[in-house]
Amino acid sequence: MHPATASQQISGPALFAEGISKAFVSGQQRTQVLDGLTLGIEAGELTLISGPSGCGKSTLLAILSGLQKVDSGRVHALGSELGQLDPRALERFRLQHTGFVFQGFNLFPALSAFEQVELPLNHMGLSRDEARRRARVSLEEVGLAHRMRLRPSELSGGEKQRVAIARALAKEPELLFADEPTSALDAANGQMIIDILHRIAHAHGTTVLCVSHDPRLVVHADRVLAMEDGRILSDRRTHAAVTQSKEIPS
Amino acid sequence: MVALARKTLIYEWRRFLPAMLAVGFAGLLQLLQIALVLGIFGSTSLYITGSSADVWVGYPGTQSVGSGRTISADVESRVLMDPAVQRVEPYIWVDGDWRGVGETGGVSVFVSGIDPGANGLMFSKALPPSLRARLVEPDAVVVDRSALDQLGVDIGQTATINGHPVRVVGISSGLRALGGVNVLCSLDTARRLNDDPADNGPTYLVAKLRDPSKAGAVAARLRGATAFGPYTTWSADDFARLSVLYWLFDTGAGAGVLFLAGIVFLVGAAITSQTLIAAVNGSVREYATLNALGVGVAALRRVVLEQAFWVGALGLLGASVLGLLLLMLARSQDVPVVLNVPAALACIVLVMGLAAVSGLAAMRSLRRADPATLLR
């Protein structure tokens, strides 16, 4: 079940942040969100960053995923230093290597589930057939094989989030970032989403970094980083998640 | 490739409808305005477009058909010497003062003295042969149906022009003039009606060529000789354009057209760009997500521009259908409307330009699609 675990231990972390600092200035007020933080995230596991709102976890995710620049420090992702890349190169890096799942599902109302997943693949230089094959496989993987022709208005919240995950997954990214993916969902749907993310990490060897203040998720993660005031308070590994992981309906 | 722009346009058509209406009405307004102006001012070149002459010879510097001066009759032999010329005939223009039997006061008329022969070039397309033949009679005139009330006469009645008696022998149609009334008569009658003793030649000589397509070259070849007194030449197309442009800009109508085109463009672009901006703002989180996934800003811009293109195209389609219906209605009510290819093209360029400018304006709001804002 864990084809990636053996290789991950000999290679370095997929994501490595070295002494990163970030402050936001609003008028006269300067807020130091992250201060000299150093952190490595391993491939093939689901890492959860938890903490109260305002603790800097979303900022950390934005920086680790290359959506935001650091004030100081360095971020290495898959051997590239993100700070060295210009906006074009960052876009290209994200296109090749990263997937995102956001709290709001951010699906185009006019497109069917299948088209939502296919759309970003069109821009990756894949052939039409390959894009469609990947879209189908991804939607099957998140258990939406029978719903792929429906538009967002015809899908439930949980289904929409699964479409969003399939959209990220179909790119076959090495890095998958999820920001509060379950906060808009009920317990059952939230459970299903975290199970899918967990399985993606283990089945595809993907580095899955999830940010959430949802305490239900803690037990399902391979590693939990508790954050407060821009610092990591604790770094725990749990193996319970693997055994508790349920099968995903398909 | 998933057709995001088109699918969104169809699915959220209500959102885009105001833009399509704005574009459509801008196009329609411009189309009708141009058609009306061309229809009204097109009548100033009727003398040329209603005739089958290929080359016109007249006084140098003439600005429109109605403002010619006499040239020497000898020029005719110079023109006839050119091997490309098949036939030459004089055309006499006389400004007249019409006094009818009815209580109309004096009416300003444009007397056209033409060759009444069956092969006559002048008004060959506008005057039926039977009517033309009746002009052979001395002092016979033909007037346009639209001017009967204005002239206060009917067929068979007499009137005077510049004090000389004339008799209405026929009624034509489609010879409406701008700023006066057209009266047609033979060359001999026209000479009698002209009370200016200084005028002793024709106002114009019109020539038919063996090969009409060479009109430009022949006109250029015939120009420049001075042995027969001052004259110059134009191809029929050039002279017609000269006449219409003179009226368009002399009367300020041309400036009016351009001014309204500018207003239409501004108002249309303001409404259309606002609608497109609202549409972009409505999807800004989805665009930001695509950008997070690595879809470039350039590709997102193309989506917005494509939407603007379709808004323009659909608006144009609506304007064309409605415009054609209105033009047909205008024609049936004798409203002078004319639409030609350059005018239609100008409308298309205006409308698509308007859509493009709006699309570019909407593209700017894509700057708000920063994926970092999706992480809170």
C-alpha cells in the first residue's frame, strides 16, 4: 500500500523551508506572521498544519506553494528554489508540479465536473485523449464516475470538493496543497475528503500538505504540525491514520 | 480544449445580455445613421450614378455636379480623338427659377439638358426610353413625382423657368434632388432656358468608353491639354465620390456622422466593458484557482477577450437582422436609405472595435485574480 515510503526515506524532503520570515504591513501596523521558521515536508505522506485562525498557517501554505514571496529565508521545492523563479517560471512550476484544493470549491458554474478537471490539463500540453483519460481516472478515483457530466449546481458540497480534488489530482502533481478543505462540509463529507487526500499521498507518493483548524482531521494525518503565533509548537507523527483510513466509495 | 469562454457565455447568458444589447444597439444606430446619410447625400451624385457615362469632363476645380461651369464645346473633338472613347455627349446644367400655375411662389430648380436620343448616356438608368423620347419636343420637361406638389403642376400643364415657358410632358421617379428640384429637358430646351449670355458651351461632356474598366486611365490621359480652354476629367466613380463628399462635409453632415460614431462608441464601450468587468469579477475566484494550478495569466486574458469577441459578434448579428428589417421598412416608405459595402464594413469595425476595447478593459480586472487571496 505504500510504494513510495521506501524511496522517500533516502531522498531529502520534497519541500524545505529555511529560516523563512513574512510580515504584513497594514497602515502603521506591522504584523510579523512568520519569524525564522525552518521546516521540511516529506513526500508520500499527508502532513497537517493545524492551529487557531491567525496563527500563520495559511501564509505558510501560500509561501511553501510559491503563491507568496518570503521577506527572508529560502524555500526549496523539488530541488528548485522558489524565490529564484520569476512569475512566469513560478506559473510553469505550479503547472508542472502542484495541485491545489481550496476551502471554497471555486468551480466554474458553466462547466461539468468532467470539464472542470479537463480544463487545466489542456494547458499542460497533453493530447486531448490523454487529458480526457486523466480526467476520467481522477474522477473515478474520487468516486464521481457516475456524476462527471453534472454541473456544480447539481452537485452537493462534498461532491464539489471531490471535483476540486480530482482537478488537482489529474495533473499528477508531486505537491498537493489543501487549504481548509473540509471546513465547508459536514462530518461525513469531511471524513471522505481527508480519506481521499490521505490515499493520494500513499498511493501516488504525493507530498500532501493540508492546512486546517478542523480537529477531526488530526487523527487521519501522518504528521501533525501544531502552529501558533507563527511558530511550530509541536511536530507529531501518528500511525493511527493509516489503519483507520476507510475505503473510498466509488 | 474546454471552451470555457463560450460555455460560460451560454450558461450565464443573462449576465452577458446587457453587453450584447449595448453592442447591438450601438451597431444598429450607426448602421441606420450611415444608411440615412448615404441615402440623402447619395442623391447628389444621382446625375452620375443614374447615367452610363464612364468619364466626365468639366471645369477645373468643380466641387460637385451642381457647381459646374461651362467649358468650350471644342473639347468634344479632343475627347473624341482618343481611341478608347466610343461616344461623347454634352450635358448642360442650368440653375432655374420655376414659376408654376399653382400658388407655389418661386421654386429653385436644377435643369438638366440632356441628349434625348435613344442612345443618350445621361440618366439612361433613371429615365425610361419612352419618357426620354418625349423630351425631343421643344420646351418639354420631365419632373420627378416627389416634386409635383412643390412645383404645383401636373402632367400636361405649363410653367415658366427663368421666364421661358415649359410644358410638363412626363413624370419620372427616383430623381429626387437635394436643395432643389430636378427638371429634365433636351439640350436645345436647356440652351433656351439659360439666360446668361456668357454661357455658350456645355457644363459637362460625358463620354462612354469601349472598355468601362479603363475609365481611370482614360480620364488621366485626357487631362492636362490646354489648347481647348480650361477643362479637367474624372472617372464617373471619382466624380460621384467627389460630389457626395462635398455635400457630406460642406453641410457638416459628415462631421455629424463622425461625432455620433464617437458618442456611440463611447457609450457602447462603457456599458459593454462594465458588463464584462462584472462577469470577470463574478468568476475571479475560479480564475485565481486556475492560475494557482499554473494556467497562465495570458491564457486567462484570452478567455476574457474571446468572451468580448462573442459578445461583439452576437450583438452584430442582432443589429444586422434588425437593421435589415428597418432598412426594408424605410425603403417601403420612400425614406432614402442606402447601404454599401464600405459603410457596412465601417459598422462592423466600429462594433468589433467597441467589443475589443471593452474586452481589454475587462482584462484589467483579472489582476484581482491573485491565487494568494484564496488562502485566508
